[in-house]
Amino acid sequence: MKLKDTRNDFPILDRLNRGKPIAYLDNAASSQKPNCVIDALSDYYRRFNSNVHRGIYELAEEAESLYTNARKCIADSLSVKQNEIIFVRGATEGLNLIANTLGRSVLKQGDIVILTEMEHHANIVPWQMICEQIGATIKVVPVLPDGSLDLEKLFDYLSIEKVRVLSLCATSNTLGTVNPIKEITKEAHKHGTYVVVDGAQSMPHEKIDLSECGCDFFVFSGHKVFGPMGIGVVFGKASVLDDLPPYQGGGDMIDQVSFEGTTFAPSPQRFEAGTPNVAGAIGLGRAIHYLDQLDMNEVHMHEQNLLKVAQEQLHQIDGFKEYGTTVDKAAVISFTIDSVHPHDLASILDAEGIAIRTGHHCCQPLMKTLGVEATARASFAFYNTTEEAERFANAVKKSVSILS
Ligand code: PLP
């Protein structure tokens, strides 16, 4: 599939925002959905809706088969086994699942979990909660002035004996920094440390091969990879998942239940209590299939070009500051402009049809390090155009002349 032909697959991009053609540059928060995903959802509810697992009629068998195929499609795309793919509500639930299962089974009092300063709250708070219960502590790897991770410090921390888990993002939602996950995982594994990767921001931008990467866990949200809201994935290595306790209890995750005690199903069912989001899983499978038809190198080059077009213009503005300047960063620009409040800027851009996000981006600890309360953030996806990147930069320039 050619990148230039994809724009028409996204009907929402034809709508207006405040009466102007929308330039949707808030893709790091949530991405838009192609027709094939929207159709998969409505098709499921029109033609296949029924509960999965144990249905002895044609309709239920068809729903089950679509659900199973979605898991297979995602597993194949990531080069892992089907029983290593657990459906959850999103990256947040995935990280809570990992903190509560891996955390509870491997952490003891006095142990250490390593996080980084660039983490989203979803990869901080679940670990804080579990560490507090267990009496474990958290060590935080600093971010360097260009937004890259202090790898020297990280590797130092990994050599501390009590470190059991490292949990970090593959790509920062605020800085755009792309962390060298494969290299980090290799080093962590030398010390017997489990590696959990928050892939929420890397999945939409690069081809992920988890058999290559080597991490123990990887999570992502469907709604950021052109799939539905309310569905996401935890990948866990089968050898690790097999030894973990369940997350939530209920139907569909058991082997045998009696009042004397309960035994549990193998993975992934052990981690999927209750009726799953069947339509969401099918829609996500469709989104991953759609992405797999794209040349992700072409996507990367296109997004980098959008970034460059916007950066060139924005850096001409007096008082403009970009946070995260590593050369190979993802197509995300977080910035402030002296004496211009990010919210005011976003309101003026909104009136021009341009959708960006402002605030702390669920990264309050990172904001503290950067010395700001909030930034404005534009984030690109493959369907954005050069014209949109130019419109955005010109509108920022115009806003500054109004606001300062
Ligand atoms: N991790 C990162 C890096 C994110 O950017 C986000 C969302 O912005 C999340 C986790 C949480 O994702 P969700 O809200 O879909 O669970």
C-alpha cells in the first residue's frame, strides 16, 4: 500500500474544526481510524455479536474465530506466539497488570525497580503502588539536556544487586526520544533484571519485532495505533508468564473452581478475566493488519520530513524552545515560547482548525526536570501532510504576534 493513498482511508480527516479544514496534530494522544477498522467494529456488531468462549452455535463460533484471528494477527506482526498476547484495556491497564503480577511475584522488601525520568504516569504510578505495598524502592534514571536517557547512569543502576525490574518507554510521548531498547535489554538481562517496555508511542511509528528486541514485556494501546479505544495488548514472554499469578479473578481465567480453592487457566486466558472487548480486539487486529501493509521506512521518512518542515519555521520564533532534540527522535515537537501560555496558543490554533495538545502530557516528573509546568505538543502521524505541518508552523508564528 502506498503512503500517499492512505489519507482517503481516514474519513474524519475530511471534517472541519471551527469551520476550517482540520489539521489533526494530536496523534500522540490518540490517532484516527481508517475505514477498515471502523467497518470491522460495525461489522462485528451487525453480523457476529455474541460472547466468546464455549458458545455451541454458529454465531458464537464465528465471533470466537474472529477474536482468535485478531490475536494471531497481532502475534504474527510482533513475531511472537499467540499465547504471549494478552488483551487489556490499554497501555495503562497493561502496566498495572505487569506491576501486579510480575511485581508481586519477583519483588521483595528492599528490592529495586528502575524507571526513567521521561516516563508517562502510567509507567510510574502502578510501580509506586506495588513498591509501597512490598517495601521495594524506585530508582529513576535521569534525562540529559537533549532529552536522551543517561545510559551511563542506567547501566550503573543495573549493576546494583537488588535491582529486579527495569520498566521504561521505547519512545517518549513528550520528548520524542527513542530509547535503544535492544541494547538496554541486553545489558539488563546480563544482571538477571526483567525488562518491561512501554511501547505506546513506538508502535505507531516503527515496525516492532519482539523476537529481536528480547524484552520480557511490551505494552501498547489500540487507540494510538489507529485501532479502537478501550483495547490494548500486553506481550509477555511465555517462559515468564507461565510462572506468574493471575491479575484479576473471575470467569474465563480459571481451570477449576470450588470453595476449597481455584486453579487457573494457562496464559493468555489466565490474565483475561471476564468477557473481553471482542469488537475492540477484532478492530485492533484490523489496525495492525493495516499498518503491516505500509512500508514503515517510508512512514519514518515522511514523518521525519514533517518534523523538519515544522522545526525549521518554529526555530525562527524569538523565545521558542523545543524539549527533546535528539537527532533520531520521533515526530513529536514539545515546545514553549517565552511569554506565551501554551493553552492560549492552543486556543488560537484551534480557531485555525489545528489540533495540538498542551499541558504536562501525564509526565509531571519530566516537567519538573525541564523546569516548566506545561508545553505545547504537536505530534504527527503518517497521514499528515507537509501542507498541515506548514499551516501549523505559520499559525504558531501568527499566534505569537497576537499573544506577545
Ligand atoms: N505510555 C505512554 C508513553 C503514553 O504516551 C500513554 C498515553 O499517552 C500511555 C502510556 C497510556 O496509554 P493509555 O491512556 O492508552 O492507557
